[in-house]
Amino acid sequence: MRRAAALTLTSLLAVAALAAAKAENAKPAREENGKYFDAGDNPAYSIKADGTVDWYTYSGYRRYHAECHTCHGPDGMGSSYAPALVDSLKNLDYQHFIEIVIQGRQNVNSGQQNVMPSFGTNNNVACYLDDLYVYLKARSDGALDRVRPGKREDKPQAAIDAEKTCLGG
């Protein structure tokens, strides 16, 4: 009995250490006007120890559940006719994510055809591509649970300005 409990405790500690290492590796390389970037200069999420997410990750959560969850399922977990984006973002880089969302994509295999329509002209998606990416990347990395983020940073002026420019306001 004690041996099983010790193994369980050891397993839990190993999982916690792996999660901590993953979170450390996922830390953004830089921040500019409230937006975070990785070492490759791609948009990145920032989640503080107390669970506070950056504005763009929070916005991505909202945009995803307004536009994408109907096909891709709640929290990016997939559905019977669209893939789990939580899994896709494990192998899909930022540039390919943007290309697929803007241009759309067709996958045809063994009697099944999956079509991702183009969202390049849908400003409710196109204006928030970075937000969607960082939210889904945080979910894919296991840094964000399947819940609405409880705490968020304030919306930076740069986000306000970009939104007005993109939406024509």
C-alpha cells in the first residue's frame, strides 16, 4: 500500500515538474505594448503564476467561442467533422495556421472530405488571427485549461488601435 502511494506521489511530482518545465519553455521572449512574442517573433501567450492571462489570449478565447467552436468544438477539442485544434497546434506553426485560416483548406482521404472555409474576408476572424493563435497555442501547450480565463490583463491601447484600424472604426 505504501509503495503504491509512493509511486503515485512520485508520478504526480513528475507530472508537476513536466508542467513547470513546459510553462518555463513557453515563456515569451519579449513584450511590446502588451503583446507577447516568442523567440521566432511569433505571437505568444503570457500566463502569470496567479492565472492572469494576457489580453490577446483572453480575446482569443472570446473570438474562438464566437466563431470557431461550432465546427472545432468547445475549447478546441474537435468534433465529428472538424479536427481538434488543440492537437493540430502541437505540429502547426504560426505561419501555417494563418495560411489555413485565411485561405481555407481541403483534406480528402478514404471516402471523407473535410473542408475548412476561407475566413480571409471575415473581419470577426481575420482581425483577431493572433488572438486566436495564442489562445489555441496556450490550450495546445497545456498552459490553459478548458475554462474561461478568470483573470486577464487590461486591453492595451495597441489592441484598441489595431481593432479600430482593422474593423474600420
